[in-house]
Amino acid sequence: MKNLQDPKFVRIGLVQTVSSDDPDRNAAIAEEQIRQAAKQGAHIVCLQELFRSLYFCGTENHRYFRLAESVPGPATDRMRDLAAELGVVIIASLFEERAPGLYHNTAAVIDADGAYLGKYRKNHIPDDPGFYEKFYFTPGDTGYRVFETKYARIGVLVCWDQWYPEAARITALMGADILFYPTAIGWDTAETSIEINREQYEAWQTIQRSHAIANGVHVVAVNRTGIEAGTQFWGGSFVANPFGTVLYQAPHDVSETHVAEVDLDLNRKYREVWPFLRDRRIDTYQPIVNRFIDQ
């Protein structure tokens, strides 16, 4: 029988919720769901992207800058107290005010003893109908980050980062055992084609499962759900093992807090059997730093 106290077995809490226009209510719901995950034995709990508010980036409106706060700041202080009380690691995605007029989409990591381990600022910032993030967020300048927590070395990336193999690769090469992606993504409510919606969701999940396979790491994506300003956030939060097998997938249209167990020894197993890192030809990769290779 496996020893569940062995640090190679890590229980991941995924908190997928419907948000409201009341930040205090959203924060209270998140805290209650973290408590539920801890009761189910979670070691690490990840919240969805910008969990304290509605996804305000569907429009460009200066009043939403008032939602931002310092990181570390009030929200991280509350999460530090909660993490220390429950003995869990918390990944909290926040709207950071770095200075007046300078804002970031930032994920803070709190260790199981309440220590603030640091933050990652989202690097890839989209600008598309319904996702006008370039109006609000400056691209990150923390570099890619790996955090040594009580239970695992974790890499944290945010939403749009999840489409970029380079971000996953670099974070994995820095020693991450698990890649976490707090996320806010969904379908346009005007799109009635079931096939198009299915294709979009499957592409989203497939690209992240490919990061798991290519790097031999577990991947955790935590998305919001519910309808906000013309977007049906598609939920579907999931955990994939280092060969891309989906260990858990949330429903699309309801809130759910779930705890999934992962075995970090699988990272070694799959990397030894499928030695993609061994066979990388790093001497041939210089062209990747070009925006495009003109012939």
C-alpha cells in the first residue's frame, strides 16, 4: 500500500467557481473552498485567474483599475493566514497595482506555513474581442519562476501563457514538478455551434497536455465557470499526468472543488522511458528567438 505521507504523493485542490461583482464575496467563497479542499486532504490549492472579481477584461473601462492592489498586500495577507492555519500551499491569481498606472496580472504563491514565496507576473498578454488584457496589464518582468514549496517544486504560469510551449519548457527546465495555470477562458455566448465550441475546448486542453508530455511533468489548469458579459467560461479544469493522461476533469457549467492526487515519481518514470530532455538539440534552437524566419 502506498504511503500517503510520502512527499512524492501530492494532493492538488482545484477551485472552479462562478464569480460575482462583489470582490469580498468572491474572496469569502474562495476561502471557504480552500477550507473544503483542505478537509479533503489537499496539499496545494490553486484558484482560478483573477478570482476576486468578475473577468473585467471583456471591456476597456478605467474604473476597473480600482480593483487592483499591491502584491504582497491585503489579499496575500489573508491567504497567508489561511495557508498557515490549514497547512496548505495556496496559488492566488491577483490584479496587481505596482504603481499608479502600472498594473500586472500576477500569481502569488503562499507556502504551507504561511510564508509568502513570491510572485509570477503573466508574460503573454492577449488582446482579442472579450479579452482586452493589453488595456489593463503590462507584460510580466519577473521571468519564469519555480517555487520550492513544502510539498513540491511548482511552476506557475497564467492563462494565455498556456498556449506557449516555450513558457512551459523553460519553467520545466528550471525544475518544476508541476505546472499550474490559473485561467479565465470561455466560449462566446453568440457562438451556437457545438462543434466549434468543442474544438476550442479540446485545443485548449490538448496544448496543455502536450506540455506535460514534452516536459515530463504534471499539469494543472484551473478555469472559472459561469456567464459573464457575453462569455460562457467553460470550466473544464483538469489535471494531466506526465504523459498527458487526464486524471480529473471538472464539468463545464458548475462550480466544483476537487482534490486529485498525483505521484511525482511518474515524472522520473516517463522521462526515463521517453527521454525528450536528453535528446534536445539545443545547439540548433537559436532561430526560435526570432519573431519570424524570413526566407
